[in-house]
Amino acid sequence: MELGVDWEETSCPLCGADQPHLMLTGPDRLLGLPGTFRLVQCGDCGHAYLNPRPTQETIGAYYPPEYAPYHAPDDAAAKPQTTAAKRVGPLRRCLRWFLDPQGEFIPPLTQSPRRALEIGCADGWFLERLKTQGWEVSGVEFSPDAVATAQQRGLDVQLGTLESANLPENHFDAVFLWMVLEHLHDPLATLREIHRILKPDGWLMFSVPNFGAWDRRFFGRFWYALDLPRHLQHFTPRTVKRLLSETGFETDRIIYQRTANNLVGSLGYWWRDRFPNSRLAATLIRHCDAPRTGLVLLLAIPAKVWAWLRQGGGLTVVARPKTDSLTSSDSAE
């Protein structure tokens, strides 16, 4: 196919079954790169995944340097939680709570040192945030340009995958993956490697789009978080729990994110399909990378209601090594 990409058929990355049922086909709506891609669902465990998919060695063609997640969030994204909050003085905390999408979770660790690893750390903006809070930070990133930027900031970031980084066993107090697991060819292998490098009493935090959300079923092939072909996996709360259980973790909590980004972006894709030159469609799609304060405020209450109904467009997951894993590790010592 185009872009010099090699393609491979795969069985279900979650359970290994080879019973795929076609769910939909679609283009790269985000970046407009060539190709038509197939999303299938496993007839055994229900996991949704891309099949066929670009190989791990060639999928980089679908991640050009301008890919937005490689860079720190646009100032406009932070504006509702910072600039607007300062204007209201005593109501700052209330406004921050009102606008917080709960897309991240930092564990309440107080001991020193606190060692954190972020996988898919982009240009290091989240690592810098952790560093200012007293964490010792390391990162692994796939993009050479993003790694170069992170290293220029003085951050310890390696180019490659977690498996290629060869990190020490039982070393980290916390491991973070923000919107990364859905991009991985073998999420089971990655979580098993995280289990190896994480301390027995450590924390695993990650986020993924919520494939079980109502807006995914409503918008279908126009759902913003499909992001074909970069999103190779599509998780629901049920498949997240299975993934964790099979890799030695237990679910501490699943937080339904209070954000309407997928709804806004999906409307933009749907509208652009009907009116290709629409400025409204372009504005709605652009909002997902650079949220506008007015639209964030307008949708804040509906976003909280959807999250309360467990229909939030993203999942923030907190997990710990299983108690039996901790017990066996302690007895070995």
C-alpha cells in the first residue's frame, strides 16, 4: 500500500482467538493519510482491534512530526483551568473542579525518592509536571523529534519501546501511559513488562478512549476516537479489567472522564463528510486539540452527567500489582 507501510493479519491481541467480525471500515480522518482501514471485533472476548494493521516497524509512517500528541497541550487547552480560574479569585477551586476532565491520576506517594516512568511521554510535558512535584522521572517515546525536545529540556527520555529500554526490575513507584495502550501492537506484553519493572507496591495509571461509550455507538465510523489506523486497540471497561487481570494487576478504580471532546470531534467529522469545506466542521475538529473556553464551559455539565452515567468518552484507570504477586515477592525476599 501507500507510504511504504507493510501490513499484517493478526489474531485477537487480548485473547488470541481468530474469530474476527468486521465492524466498520474507514479512512484516516485526522491526518488524511492514504488508506482504508478495517476495524474488527473478536467473536470470543469482544475486543475490537485493527486488522490488518501496519507492522510495528513501519507504522511510524502514520505518525508525522506534526502529530498533535507529540507536543505539549496548546495554551488554549489549559486556559479554562488557569486563566479563567484566576479571574474568579475565591471561586478558583470550584471552577477547577467544574472543568477538570479527570484525564490523569497521580498517586499520593510521599516517600523519597519517588521514581516515575512515563511510556509514550511525547516531548515530556507531563514528566516536567511530575518533576516539579519532587518525582525522579524517566520516559520512553517512539518519536525521535519528541525525544529530542524532551532531552533538550534535560529529561531522561529514551527513544524506542518499553521492551527495548531494558529497564531494571522492581525499580519504579509509578508508571504512567496517557492515551498510549490503544496504539500498541501487543498491550499484554507491555503490561507484563510494566509488572516486572514496577515495585510490588507500585502504581500503574493509564488512560484509553472508552469504546463502550454511547457516542461511539451513535457516531459509528465518524467517532473521533477511532483514529484509524493509529489506534490499533479499542477498550471497554470490561476488556480493560481482563487485560489487567491477565497481566498480574488488579483494578483499583476506573474513572470515567468528564470530557465532551469525542462528541465535539465526532460531530465535526460527521458535518465535514456532508460539507467538506465547512468552517464549522473544522472548528469542531480543531477543538479537540485546542479546546475553546466557551465550548468547554457550555459542555461541562453534560460531560459530568455522561461521566456519572458511565458514558464518558475516556477512561482513566488506576491499578496495582495483585496481592498474590506482592505476597510471593515478599516471601521470595
